[in-house]
Amino acid sequence: MQSKIEPRALLRLKQVLQLVPVCRSTWLSGVRSGRFPKPVKNGRCVFWPAASILELLENMSKQEA
């Protein structure tokens, strides 16, 4: 699924949580602590750059190996 994501895309929280195996509260806590990437805000909407999520997933898979 990761290969189908355009790195220039912006992802909503629901899309991020489909890719990263954590619950919503864990994700938001990780964003506040700096463990996960910071979002980009556009008015009232919050997005995460797909490139930063893909990089996070790559780093997570390297740590598991």
C-alpha cells in the first residue's frame, strides 16, 4: 500500500492511522512529543505530508530489522 502513496500528497489523520499501526491518542501524543512528524495546518484542516509518513514507516521498518 505504501508504494501507491504519492509522496507529494497530504494525508488526513484517518489516512495516517491506516498506515501507522497506532491508535489516535498515541499518534497525537507522539506528535506533541516529537516522536512523530508535525502536521501542516490549512485553516481548520490538519494534514501530514505523505513524504514524512513514508519516511517514518521506512525508519520504523529499519528499527525492526
